[in-house]
Amino acid sequence: MLTPAALVTGGATRLGRCFAEALAEKGYDIALHVNSSRGEAEEVAQVIRQKGQACGILPCNFLEDSLEELVGCAKQHFPGLNVLLNSASAYEPAPIAATNMALLESQFRVNMFTPLLLTRYFANIVDHGQVINIIDNKVAYHQYPYAAYLLSKKSLADMTRMAALEFAPRLRINGIAPGVVLPASQRTSDYIQWRIEGTLLKHQGNPEHLIQALYYLLDNDFVAGQILFVDGGESINIEGRHSENYST
């Protein structure tokens, strides 16, 4: 019997690393996609192998290299490939007024076009499996200071639902939309606390919350086309204006 395997994009750092190691903990061999984080990828691979699972590092620059070859290489190394987890992401803030074609192309290429094409190629070679897209709870908002990034993630959320329709029942396709879990290193403690105050639960999340969401999607075979927000309720904390909160 083949050992199940997962192709994890962006699996060398941050959330991608957490997901790769969590999948290994669950018994998956890991095809670890990496672009520039080669040293970090070697560290992750060592951790995964210490867990008793195989790990292969697959370099690929999404702006230049063949995505079809990436999926084919993952399948060649790991015949039990049955999970694609799209975690790689590009993030560059800019409002619409400061957005040019190069910025649009780079954000959409990594955050939406690549997951779409990887899903296509994955579907071509996998009989039954799952695709899990890592999105962002900001897709619930219209935050124009992140125009290109956020539009690409909103498109990824819609693509997740669309692909779930197209490839069911052979593939189950879902997404996870994290909130305040692993803020970027440049974020100050005051900023993080301010974000926490915007959640319903008034505390920061941690990677274990996202891993629990991942395991839920992997194990529950009656869930498809869903975006699971793991954000302490931040994304629904939009009461809006109405007569009872109106004051003159």
C-alpha cells in the first residue's frame, strides 16, 4: 500500500512549514516546494524525516518555472500523492492608485494563477485526493491599501469554490482563511494587540488552531467547497450602522 503524500507549496517557512510538519505528523510523506528558502527547506526536511516520513525538496520559481513539471516531479517521487496544499504567497501592499501592471501580475501569478494551474495538473494525475488553499481572512473586507494582494486572494477563494464544483467527487477542494496567527516580523506588539481587540474572542490564534482546521478538512469527507475562517471571529466583526447604534 502506498504511503499518502502531500505537495506543500511554500513549505519551508512560516505557516507552510507548520502545515508540512503537521501533515508529516499525520503520516504523509512530503513533497516540499521551495523557491528561495533553500536553507530553511533543509531544516524542515530533517524534521520531517525525524518523524519517520520521507521528504523531497522541489525547487520551483512560480514566475519562471514549469508548474506542470513541479506536480509531475512530486508524483514521480511520491506515487501516493493525494494532497495539494497551496500555502505559498506573495504580499506587497499598495492602494489602487499606486498599483501598476507589474504588481498586479506578480501578486496574481503567485496567489491565484499558480494555485489554479497546480490544481489543474494535480487533477490530471491523481485519481482521488484533496486540495487545500491557504487564503486570508482579509477576503471578508475591502481593504484597498492591499489592492492587488487582496484581490488575488479573493479570486483564490472564488477559485476554490469553483474548482470544488468542477472536480467533485474525485477531488475535495477547500480553503483555510487564517486571521491573527503568525503576524509578519515587522508588526509591532501594539499593532498585534489592536488586531486582537478586533476579534470576537479577544485573543491571538496560534499555528495549532490552523493545524486543527487542516486535520478537520483532511478527515471530514463530507466537506467540500468551504472556506474555513480561523480568525477568532474577526472577519464577522462588522456590525455596520443602524438605528440602534446611531447617535447625534
